[in-house]
Amino acid sequence: MTSERDLYLQMQGRDVSIHVTRLAFENPTTPENLKQMAPGLVEAAGLLAPITTLKAVCYSCTAATVVIGDDVVREAVQSKLPGVPVVTPTAAAIEAFKALRARRLAVLTPYTIATSRPMAEFFCNNGLEIVNFDCLGIEDDRDMARISHDTILNAAIAADRADADALFVSCTALPALTVIKDIERRIGKPVVTSNQASSWLLTRLGDLSDHRPTGFGKLYDFDLTREKA
């Protein structure tokens, strides 16, 4: 509902071909339902059949990646597309935090507490410190896609803390991309979102390191780095 639009918005002006396929999913957005997407990953990856070799593939679901596991997602996709780098919103966020040299995070998700908890554990297990974690308690991803600009802005400002290096706004269904610049202006620090980080990493893996679109946050000022923050 949101991922494709956000990806095209960030790729404007570039000679890029985007191929899309889908996985079946049933609401509510619970860890149990999210895990049920895992068996379909191999078949979905096999439906991507471009004329030339893909530069990267993104599995565009943040919460599902956390409960399924980045390694499982990567292996499933590469079983059909060997050698192609696999991007997940969570892996992209980790790379974004490295580039931004951010260790202490404030986090906002639209999910319930039960769905948000694995994400908090994921970040902590990757050496990050969470100084605040807010969730909006929404169960249906269709409702997440309908959240207004003002609601996201106000919730993001409320989630931020003075000692946070950056704010992470989770969920590829959440229409947060066009709110990033307003949030950054209000809190005075970088904002990383699922769709923004995924697109940023896709461009860096796809030989588009010069791609620095305006209006989508400070992250695009940075190149991919493997150095730890």
C-alpha cells in the first residue's frame, strides 16, 4: 500500500527499473501472522524475472523480518536469485545507523506492544541502545497506511528524547516518508524510516551512491559504510 509509492518517489529522475511481486498476508499484524509469510518467500523471489541481473532485492516488511529473521529471508530469496544482495528494512536501518554514527535510538512503531517487542530486542541484540520506544497499538496494516501526516509528526516528536542520536520510525505501510523533513526540523536530529532506509540501501548497492534526493532526510547525505559507529 505504501512501499511501492515511496520507492518510486525516492527514485525520481534516475534510470532505474523496479520489479515487484507480493506475498499473501492476513491481518491482524501479530508475530504469529507475520511468521506465516516465510514459506512464500522462495516462490515470490522466483517470480522476479527481469531481463538483466538484479542489483538487489528488498523484502519490504519490517516487523515480519524481525520475527522471521534476516538470515532466513536472505537464504530464501537467494535460493532463487543466487548472489543478489538482499535488503530488509531492519538490515537497512542498521546500516543507516552506522552511516549516521547513531547508537542511542528513540523508536516509534504503529504496531501493538506484542508486535513491537521483537523489534526492540532486535536492535538491542545489534548493539544499539533504545532510550525510548513508543507504539501506536494498531493491529491492521491497512489502518497503518491511513495514518495522517499530523498524527505521524506529533507521535514522532513525542517519541523523541534529548539523549537519542536518531529517531527510527518503523513499518513499510506507514506513510512516513514525506513527513521526515518536518520531523527532522522539529527534533533537530536524523530520522530513519523503513521505506527510506530500504531505498537508501538499495541505491547504494545498485551503484547509485550519487543519488541524494532532497526532502527525504539527512540519511541521503551519507554513503554506505561498513565501519561501526
